[in-house]
Amino acid sequence: MSRRSSERWAQRGIPGQVAVDVLVPTCDRPAELAVTLAGLAGQSDPDFGVIISDQSRDAPGWEHPAAAAMVRVLEAEGRPVTLLRHLPRQGLAEHRQFLLEQSAADKCLFLDDDVWLEPGSLDRLSSALDELRCGFVGMAPQGLSYLDDRRPDQTEVFEAWEGPVQAERIRPNRPEFRRWPLHSAANLSHLSLDLSLQPGQWVPYRVAWLGGCTLYRRDALVESGGFTFWRGLPPNHAGEDVLAQWQVMERFGGAGILPSGAVHLESPTTVGDRSVEAFDVVLNHERPSTDREGL
């Protein structure tokens, strides 16, 4: 177990090299950030560091007593924590690109500031990425207030990966795009129960994209362009993670992982204006022949 337990919390020194950088963009969510960090404090393996980039209007979220306490816990456990203020705001994609540029680990987990991870989730994601050898794997966050809300019409598109994960091209008018409702409500929790998954067992499945908790091979994300497309977007965009994942999937493939140990805190969104989708802007700048190819 890479996590330092309580009998060694007073030990000084943190590892210089980690297997995973957990990248947390945050803005005006100190309470949610504290819960997110508490989930990370419960992860045992692999070695990881945490990089938090804050764009709050007032004090950064890590100054909230609960969040500050979780930063201390992570550091006592031997996890390096980097706290960064990144202003002015230039949009979600620019913020993610900034975080990516701070990362040096072979794997990077983009974790939203309103997602709690079940103990063991990071290890499961990391092991899956090693075994599948694709560009990314992820756990779509579950809204546990929906556990009594079964949606079979949304889960009927579920399709497990059989054999190696392959590269895929996703576009709004392709059949693969219809997978997106899989990640609504608590659909993945219901699917995991229906599949009778046992402790330690996981299943990769086909996705349209994954939001909130996505572990990338850092080289695959960088080679696919990362979030550098931010320069062509207005600051008030959304869907930047969708576009970045589509770019990775085209070259390296990507997969969701069941069961999902990611829990959405169901707090109100801080992205009030979703009138501009990143893929609408960027993909409309592709070469004119794409329409004739039926993409």
C-alpha cells in the first residue's frame, strides 16, 4: 500500500516520482472540493500526487477549513499536493490544458471538484488502463439519489468491450453517439448489479465520452492535442472534455469501467452558460470534405 497510515503521519518526506497525477480544476466550490479530496485520501494505490488549480472569485477553495484539513491528510499520507491559482478565467478547456501542462506523471486523472471516489477506485482505473492499453479509461459519476430510478431505455445501448479496445470515431450523427445516456442518473450502478459483478471484478465498455473522472495515458492525451483547441473557443464554452476524448479515441481508443466508484455530489453546476459546445465550434472548422464522408 503506497498510502502512509496513521502511525507514520508524522514522518517527513514525500515521493518525488508518482505513477498518477490527479488534476482537479475547481471554482467557487470549497465544500465540494473538501469531499473530493476526502475521497482521494481514501485511495491506497498506486502512488499519486494531487494538483489543484483554483479559479474562485474570492478565496481559493483549499482555504476552507474542511478542504485545508484534507490537504493536510493527503500530505501526511505521503501524497504531494500542489496548490495553484490560475486567473484570469479563459474557459474550461484552457483551465484543463493548464493543469495538463503541470503534470509529469505517465498517467493523469482529470477529476472534477464535485466527485467522491470509493476506496480502491484509483487502483482499479490504473490497472484497467495498464491492461487495456488504450488512451483513457474512466468512471462516470453516479447520482445516488437516482438509485430507485431504473431507466432500461437508457441502458439498452450498453456494450462491453470484447477483446482489445479499438480506436473509434465519434460524431453527433454517428450511431456511437447514442451511447451518451448510459451515464445519466444511476444507470451504471444498475448495470453493475444486473451483471452480478463481484468484488475486484471490472468490465470495460464502449462509451460516447466520459465526464468527471477520466484517467488518461498522458502521452496519448498530449499526442492527440490535449485541450490546446481552447484558443479557438470563446470563454463561455462547455463540452471540452468530450472533444478531447474524441481526439484520443480516434487514435488510441477509450473505455468506461464498471463498476463505477465515482459518486456525483449533485451540487448545482458552476457552468451556467452552456450555449457553446466545444465540438460544435472545433469540428465545424474541419476540412469541408467531412460532411461528404458522412461523419
